[in-house]
Amino acid sequence: MQVAHPARRRVLLATLAAVATGARAAADPTQPLAPRMDFVPLRAGTYTLQRIQTCPDAMLVDAAARRVSLRELTTGKITLLSFFYTYCTDPWGCPFAYATLTGLRDSLLTDPALARRVRFVNISFDPTHDTAETLRLYAGKLHANPQFEWRFTTAATMGQLLPLLDSFGQDVAVTHDAQGKPTRIRNHMLKMFLVDPQGMVREIYSLNFLQQPVLLNDIRTLALEAGRL
Amino acid sequence: VSVNRPLFDAIFKESDMKTRTIAMGVLMLLTSLGTQADETCNSPYMSKLIKGQEDFVHVLTLGVQGWGDGSDKLVTIDANPASKKYGKVVHSVSMKERGEAHHMGFTDDRRYLWAGGLESNKIHVFDVGSNPAEPKLVRTITDVGAKTGYGGPHTFYAMPGRMLIGMLSNTADKGGITGLAVYNNQGQFVAKYPMPTSQIGGVQGDGYGYDVAINPAKNALLTSSFTGLDNYRRELGAVVGDAAAMKKFGNTMVMWNLKSMQPTQVLSVPGAPLEIRWSLNPGDNWAVTATALTSKLWLVKPKAGDTSGDQWEAKEIATIGDPAKIPLPVDISLTADGKGLWVNTFMDGMTRYFDLSKPEQAREVYAKQTGKQVNMISQSWDGKRVYITSSLLEKWDKTGGDNEQFLRAFHWDGKELKPAFEVDFAKEKLGRAHHMKFSVKADSARALAAPAAPMAVARAR
């Protein structure tokens, strides 16, 4: 679909400007720009990714309202896991992560054999708002694409989510307004966790390191490590 | 519309190129207008960055026998002028031992502060995020020597989910041949990497280590080199008077491929290059360092004429004081825009400011004696506040009346350092004041448990 009509384009830009203005308070103040990449990445398989930590387990709820263990979602395939919330408007937070993930998925789909060995897992910060129905809305057709496994989940309660965030070292805080009341903004550092098929976290990317060609090579490196690519 | 995916679908997927370009331009412009950040000496790749006024300065101190319990400490000082306790010590926590506490660094989530003991070879981890006014010692990592064979954990540099540690020594002969260690944020050992001792890029590696600093845009890790425990735990006068000991200092910097953690180039930088600061100015790809023994500023930058994009060169750009008098530059602090550099020289107690607007033509534009001995220097992100401490190493600090131990805070208006407040660490019996980090009172992640304002879920389309 093209947003070609001038009136529609104006609406889009006005909305975007409003979103961006509102998002300024939530943006990581030292990370105002997309990650630069002034280098040629190493060829996949020529380096070894560190074994950083064992991926923790937790019981989650997916977009189909089914209970699913995180272990099940982080083993058997190469998993790229990230936390998000559906109404995040920080341009360099969840929307940038979404753009990165969709771009990466498109690259992976050019190699169907590799794509079948990879899954994306998104876990919402906000179980109260991001119910299964909301996750289905957000996910659109992504989670039901047989070509690529992309799972959208959250915890059943905030109390169940907090230990998981601690285990991943994923910070998040509610931003308060001038009156001290909590706002809808969840200030968080954008992070993605690359997990090998055995459930070991092998790389962690924050915004400065979210360079798509590097992510793709790291995924290929893990696939080569398993010896089946 | 509370689900934003369709909006960003419109930007990234469905809009025409012109609309997409304009839209992203609007986003980048509006976001950059809000750019403010933390002090400039940390790893810049962390969250909860301080936007303006810091509330607290945390000072790591080396214990002194007879001063209180004689142990190393993390001392917290109120640094907010709006506070009734401004300039006062509000908290201190003892490590219950004296192990040459030296440098520290936040984890990437800025919740925990890791502090290394150059003699104890231990890492003390403090929870600062829960209550910055009252840091708590929550973990002591004691397996550094056993896991790595290295000693003297010096620099703590936050990487996503883990800490990169620049080491100074080793457990075998206590000399300067050492390496890098990586621990995850839970305090578990992940990996180790030896400093190169072979020739790489035509320059002989010396195996020494000190500071570490990353430029993710170049996939580059830069390291510097100092000396081993057998020198830094010996009286400075004895070291200087021992020709053999003086040969046991690093004379190199090493460029590494960050992804593979393999050294790619050894650079000749004679005289113990210490602190490294990459310019944080967007688009810059250079770093600066100061050499302790030769009293020079050096620039590390992409090699002129190189078309591969991965070759670097080190270039001497300025002299600090009179090198013949060995003023001993010990710490530097680069302004957020990369256009100015503070340099502290220990022996003469001088704080100098260099204009780096043309990095290859650095020139000193200001100097002031700020103490009888000065070591670390940290500045706020806006550069308006500058903090200085006094201690270098237990065995290298001056003695008698010259052995001042302090934190001195200054206002900087671009022309003059004006005293703001001072804490006398000798009078307070808190130890030798060394490394500093800032913190602010922050929202707790636990506030997430509080429900946000009710919101409607609307179908976007």
C-alpha cells in the first residue's frame, strides 16, 4: 500500500511529529542516532561468540492466550529475544527494534533453510495492557507466518515478569509526570539477546550494537557452529 | 491508537521513499533536540544516563591504617546544590579489608557499581541503583585470579549484559604481562583474552594492560598499558631509582576486533599510555590518551591514506607540562563534544585544559594548581562541574604535608575553575580518595508494579 495521497501523507507526518515529540522524554539521552557502522563485519564462522549466561526460564502467555515456557521458546532453534511494549513511541526504542527485526527477518527469508532454524521472541513489559488480544493486534500476521517463527508473549502478571527482567539484566522504569503520577512511558534500554539452540545467551545488543549485518552474521555463526549450515 | 506497529509499518514498510525520508528526519531531529547525557568518563553504552545535575558523587577510597577501620570504602557525597546536605558525606560502606581499591564502573543497566582491588585481586559489587544515597555491598567476586591467571582488575567497562575488565598484572610473577577478562552481570566468569606479546602490524606487543574503551561504529576496542603489581605496589621513589623496574612499563596501545576479541594492531605509544577516551561527538572515530612517563597527549585515529578502513595510527599531539620534571599525567576527561580535554598531573598538582577543537593541533589554554597532589578528574556532561580527587596509589602518594586527601568540586565557566565544595578525606578518616562516579535519585523499576493510566485498545485498521 502506498501513502501517496498528499492529505494522508500530511496526516502521517503530523502524527509522527506528535509521536516523536512525546517520545523525547523516553528516549535514551545519549543514543539519539541510529547505530553507525563504519566497518566491514567479520565473515560468519570466523569468530566465536562468548557464552554469556544461561537463558532463564519463566512461564509466559503467548498471543494465542496459551501458557508457554520460556525454555521452550529459547531452545531447539537460534533465538533472538527482546522485551518491548506495544504502545512504545521512543523512536530508538521498540519501533527501531521492530524495524530491525523485520529487516532481519526479510534477510533470513532469502535463505529458507537458515530461516527455519531461527525464531524471534518478543516479551512485553506490560502484562496489564498487552493482553493476548493486544499482542495479536500488534503481531498482525507476523506470528502466524509459517515461513518464520515470531512469537509475541508476556508474563501473566507483573510479579512474574520482574524476576525475568532481573535475570536478563533488562532495566525498565515507569516515567512519572510532574505530579508524580506514573505515565504510560516505560523508560528502558533497548536490548536484544541472541540465544543458541542449547539456551545459552551468546550475544547481547544494545542500540549502538544493533547493526543488522552483524546480527545476521552472528546468527549464521551460531548456525555454522552447530555444523548444519 | 495504542498499538503503534501500523504507524511504523507506514514509515518503514508502506510509505514511499520521500515520505519515509522526511519522517525519519523529523524523528531524528526531534530526538536529537533532547540530547543530554551523563558524565563523559563512563562507558557510554549504558542506561539511566544522567541528564543534568548529578545528585551524588561516589568516591572509592583506599583504606589507611588508623583511619577508622582502615578498610577500603565507597563514600557517597551529596553533590546537588539544592540539597541541604550539599557537599557533605552522606554514606560510606566499608569493604572490611584493605586491598588497594582503585577504579570502578557501572554495569550497563547502571544498577551495580563494580570496584576492583589492585592488590586483593577482588571485585566488590555495590548496589547503587536501589538507593543511590546508600549503596550496599552485595557481592564480592574472588575468582579473578583462579579463572584468568591475571591480577589487578583495573578498568570496568560496561558492555551489554557484561563487564569488560582491563587487568594490570598476573598471579604468576606479579609482573605486567596480563590480559582482559569478561564477566557477566551476575558476576560469573565468561572469557579471558591475553594482551599480545607478539609483533602485530610491525610493532612488538609488550603484554601490558591498563584501560579499555570501545567504539562500536568501528567494531573497535582500544587498550593501553601500564605496569604490574611488582611496580605499582612498590614505593614510587624506589621504582624511579631502579633502571630495571623502569623498563617494566607499557609502551604500546592495542587495537582489537571487538567482535572476535582478537588484537589486530599494536601501536607504539612510549611511556605508559593510561586513560583512553573515544570522542563521543557523533561521526568522530578518534581516541585520545596521555602517557604518564613521557608526559604527552596522543591521538589514535584512522590511518591517513588507508583505504581498507581498518588501519589505525597513533600520533603525538601535545606536551603536558615539562616532561623533564615527570609531572605524571594520570587522568584525563574529554568533553562531551570532543573539543576539550582536562588533564591532571599528579606530581605538580596541576589541572590543565587543552583545546581539542582541532585534535591534531591540541593546545593548552588553561592551567591551575588544584592540590598538592591530584589524580582523578571527572566532569558533568554539560562540562559545568568538575570534580578532582587526590590519591594515585597507596605506595605512590606523597607523604607528610603533601599527602592531601580530598574531593574538590569546581564550577567551570569556560574561563576559570571556581571552588564549589571540598571534602577532607583525612579529616573525615575515610581513606585516600581515588575514583569517582555520579548517580541520581531515580525511578525504581519496582514502580512498574504501579498501574499506569488506563488506556484503550483500538484497532488500527
